[in-house]
Amino acid sequence: MEERVLDFINGLRGRGVSVSTAESIDAMGAISVVGMEDPGPFKAALKAAVVKRNRDNPVFEELFPLYFYGLEGSGESQRIDDELLARLEEQLRSFAQGNEMNAMLPLILMGRAGEWESFIRMAAGEVGTKQLATRMQVGMYTRRIFDIFDWEEMEGELQELLEQLREEGWDEEELRLVEEAFSGNRDALRKQVRRYVEREQARNADKMPSSERVERLMNRPLSGLDEFELQQMRKAVDILARKLRNKINLREKQLKRGKLDVKATLRKNMQHGGVPFELKLKHKRMEKAEVMVLCDISSSVARVSQFMLQFVYTIQDCLAKVRSFVFVDELGEVTDFFRDEDIQKGVRRALSEAEISYNARSDFGEVFRIFCAQFLQDVGYRTYIIIIGDARNNYNDPGVKALERMKDRAKGIIWLNPETKPFWDTGDSVMGEYVPLCKEARVCRTLKDLEDTVSSLLL
């Protein structure tokens, strides 16, 4: 069980939950005190030892059943009655003395499902489950692991054992019960192998992507990701946001510490012949930016908007204020969705529950006019307005004057367009009319583009 607990802690770490070595030791001590007989106290003790932040509770609750429920196979193995079982155990010891016996055969015949998992783990180690990533692979890996047990060898040994039991005087009904126990427990083992594979698949899907994979994902167009890559990308956003937050915190410490003022230091130390006994430092205050994010959630742009919302709210403690809006031909504020929900739920709600029409046709001009009428008074001298959209306006009025009012009020407008520049101003695109009013207008198709944009605002 210690190995299972350590696997569970590694699973938590893979999902971004910080668990130190000392806390792992505390977890082992706690469960040794409460024991495993009652699942409630066991779970509570483990949770108290490894979970420090409320936001980590959902991860704990999600992973706990994968590691501690449903893997022992209790109730599924087929056991013969106690008297016959005791006789069979004695015969197995006698059979093993004169024959090389597969170690799994006694465990299968006697229905010791609680001891199967260690053998399943060894078989999985031979097969290798690191590449197990999608549900479609579960059946294949189940078959590979199950076949490692060499059923042909066990069936041959079973026939030898049955022949020996027949010679010892066992009647045919007893032999039939032994054969049925073998057949039933083989099926039970197959189910347990499948549960093990399903758990490994869930663990692999939930692991934080490696640095190499993050690097590859960062340069993949967001529109071309499959479902597994989307899961990995959401975790990559968390990794990048933590790195960016660390850079910002380091910069703040450096600014608080101050930078050497050479001229002031020389003036101060003239009395010492220019020897710098006393240093003078220049201190600069780091002013946090305010951000308003306007996200086009029409089908062509929704995925970029989704990751931008996640990115911004993951680093919101580094910003003075974050307000978020989604639009198609109307504008709806979704800031409150992130106030009471975790980030992923907030993003899902923003893409489905804002008070706008999701099936309309894009109208940027109308959106800008709504923003000026309802929210322009909230834009200040340190507010950046980030607009994510393809500027395809369906031949409506582009609303340049409204955007110009927004530009005059804000510190700057940054436009992120998921289309490459050769497509700007083609068809119904009016990007060329918006670019002169933007502090920056960038192509934004990948996570790397998003990271560069946010980093340029904060660093």
C-alpha cells in the first residue's frame, strides 16, 4: 500500500499539486495511525497531509478513486468453499515441490484477488504504459498485459494438477469446481487488468506535459489540436503562467531592492576620495497593468479566445484588474464567471452562458459601440484593451470611430488575429482599418503567440 500511496502523490504532483517530501512522510505517518479498515478516516488523513490549498481539492477528489477504489477485485473472484480450499492449498504445496509452477496459478485457483495487482504491475512494466494516452488504447494494452501471464503454460500445469488430484482420490465434482474456479478467476483477472489500464490511461492523460512536449505544443496551431492535445495544452497554459508569474515576482524583488545609482554614489562618497563606502540605489515602482479582454467567440476564433481567458486568469494576481468580455454581434461581460468558479469552469461558462447570441454573425462595429456606451468610463490610463478576433465583419459598419474613442482612453489596444497577414483585408476582413488604431496588431495562432503577447504587457 505504501507504493500505492507514493504513486498517488506522484499523480497529484503530475496534476500541479505541490506535495513536498516532508508532506509525503507525514502522509505515510498519518495513514499508519488511522489504518485502512475504514475508508473515511484513511481518506481524511491522507487529504490533511497533502492538500494545502482549496483549489487542489478537486484534483484530490478526482484522483483518489483511481488509486484506492475498485482495484482489489474483492467480490469478483470466484472462491470454492473453505474445506475444499484448504485441501487444494495443501495439494498445491505438494504439486509445487515436484514441479516448476507458474506463480500466478495458485493465486488464480484460490481467488486471492488482493495479491493480483503486484503481478499486474510487473506485467505492465514489461509492456510499458508510458505511451498509453487515449481511451482507444485501453483494449490493446489490456490484451498485451493479460497475455504476459502465459495462460498456455498455466493451463498445462492445471491439467497436470487435476490429474494428480484424480490420483489422490478427488471426485469429478470437486475437479469440476477447481476448473470453474480457474476459468472464473481468469475472467476476473482480465477485468482487474482492464481497470488497472484505465487508471494508467487516466493518470497519463492528467500528467503535466513534459518540457519537450510543451515546446512542441506551443508552436502548434490551436485550431488543429485533437482532444488529447487540448487537455495537454490546458496544462501547458498553467506551466507557462507559473513561469511568467515567477519572472514577474523576481522583477518586483529586484525593483524593491533597487539599482545602483552611479552618479549619486560618487557624489555621496566625494568625502572619502571617491571610494564607494556608501552606495546609493535608485528605486522604481512597478505599476501593475489593468486588462480588459474582448474575445470573439465565433467558431473561427473561439479556441484562441478560450486559451487567452485561461492564460489571463491564471496570472490575474500579477495584474491590477482583469475584466473579460465575449462577443459575436453583441458584447457580454463574463468577469463574474471567474470570481466564483475555477478557471476551467469559468472558461466553459464564458463560451456558453453569456447573455449574447452565440449563433449570430460577427459585427465588430456594433460591439465597439456597445463597449463605448456601457464600459468606456471604466477604461483608465493604465488599461490595456486586448481584442481577439479575425476582423471579418460581414460587410457591416466597422465602427472605426468607436474604436478610436477606446484607443484615446486606454493605454493601448492590442489586437490578436488568428489569421495570417496575407488573409488580412481579404473578403469581408477590415483589419487594415483597425491596425492604425492599435498599439500592436499581431498574428496569434499558437500558445507561443499568446505567451509573447502577455509577457510583453507585464515584463
